[in-house]
Amino acid sequence: MGNPFTLTFGRKPSEYIIRRSDIEEIKSAFLEEPARSQSYLIRGVRGSGKTVLMTAIAKEFAGNSDWVCVDLNSSQNLIDDLSYRLADACEHVAGIIDRGKDISVAGFGIGFGSKSERDSVSRCEEILNILKKRNKKLLITIDEVCNDKSMKQLASQFQIWIRKDYQIFLLMTGLYENINAIQNDPQLTFLLRTPKIALGPLGLSQITRQYEGTLKISNETAMRLAKETKGYAFAFQALGMIYYDNEESLSLEKQLDVLDEYLDEYVYQKIWSGLSEQDRNVVLTLSDERAAKVKDICEAVGMSSATFSKYRERLINKGLITASQHGYIEVALPRFRRICEYYKINQDIS
């Protein structure tokens, strides 16, 4: 048997901790009659498991014969992408397209006739009308959304389709800064009301049980490994993979050095590059091991408490720090501060 842990982003790993409450929240919102919401946003720091959660939810709906699911590529023109993927999905789901009556629908694809000059919105609406007649619902998923022209076009059209009473649903993932930009865009006001799930850390007790059972180690060792991950989904996978391959050949301290390399290469460099200079200064005043007083941080970076509160809120929303007790903050990600210190040193040298 191969290593059950993986560093592949987006793919559901063999060892996977289910965020059951998040799954049920979104499912119940979409399945209620009438639906409590027809759109949902999943946000979180890189490596927090956004894509895996969205994929798990989409698979549950895909297994329901009343639903059609399409996954859009956020780097493409979203409405064009939807028109083609929707037609393709309907061709492969039995009972949706009646070849005797619907063969000319959309003007493209296998069994859909020749090319058409109609635009993508018209092609989508023709298929949406067929789905409506068949009492089918449509779930659209988009990973890592951005506030660009294509997203604005899709969001605006989505509102129109909702007004036309199509049973269409939208599930998206994104980083805090991208989702915040989308929700605060005056052209996308309906997304401001869209419910959000901010992914927090996985439970350390869940990680401990998973490590104990999969790695065949003592509860004490499993608990120590779990604490090193701080509940960060990427670190859970990475450290599990490292321990599985190197239990006998490397000490735990050496394994943690390898973990630092993975964290650096796969996620932390990108996170660091997206921080402002003051964000970085705040992070570098913290410790990976213990919470710090807000008062001490303000003094260290030369900020008033009012000014600091803006940076504090932003870093919390980005998933980089937590404020579990009044007047204190601490690093949310494992070994983040020490790795960021290397980035600062290299920055100063260059």
C-alpha cells in the first residue's frame, strides 16, 4: 500500500478529515424548499482544504439524480465555459435530453445540431428551460474565484436566472482578499448577502485519532504530531506523509525540518508575497509557540491600537492569526513565523 497522505491540492486524500458540519450547512441551505440560499462562498487561507470541501459537496449532489453539476474554470470566460460544460453534462445524464424533442437545443455538441450564432447566455437558457421542465436542479462550482470581468458577468447573469425562477445554485471557493473584493463590488451586490463559510483549523483530536490509526503509533506520539500541525489541513497531510515515509530513518526534529521545506515551497512563499510590509512586520513580532499581547505588538511596530485593529482584523480574516483571548493574538499556521523570518532575512540581503 502506498502513502495514504498527499500534497496534491484539490484531490480528496485517502486520509481525509470530513468537515461534516460545513457540508451539512451548505447541503441543507440548497435542499430546503424553498432554498435558504442559492449561492455559497467557502473562504480560507491557502492549504486550508477549500477545494477538497467543495469537491466533497459537489460529489454528494452529483450522486443525486435530481441534480446536474458542472465545474467551471475560473481562468476561462465563465459564461462561455458554462454553456459548453452544461451541454456536455446534459448529454451524459440519462433522461435530460429528449433527442426527439430537444435535439436542436443549444446548437452545438453531440446530438445538438450544427453551429449556432446564438450567444452563450441564450444557449444556457435553452438548457436551463429543459432542466426546469425535467424538474432538475443545477449546481455550478468555481474554485478560486477572482473579482474580474468574467466573474462580474456570470454573477450578474446568475441574478437574472434566479429572478426567472431557474433552480440554479452556485458554490465558490476563494482567498479572503478575492472574496472580499467580489462581495464589495457595487456590481455584485447579491454576493454581499451570500452566506460564507470561513474554514478554520481541523480538530486536533480528529488529527490525533487519524494519525494514531493510520500511522500505527501511540496516542502520545500522535498527539504531539497533531499539535505540530495546529490543525492546518496542508500540514496534516504533509506531516503524515513525512512520518509515514521516514518514521525509522529520521528523528521527529528532522521530519519537522522537512515539513518546513514543504510549507515554504507549497504555500508560505505565496502567502508571504501577498502581505503588505506592515502585515509582515506584525507577523514577525509574534511567536509560533505562544500568544502575544496586542499592547506589546503595537509598541514593537510603532502603531496606535486603533491603527493596529485594521491589520489585526485583516490578518484574522486571512486566516493567519487568531485572537482566542481578549488582548492577545497568536499565529494560526504551524511554524509560520520562523519561516517568514527567513523570507525577511533574504529580503534584507537582496
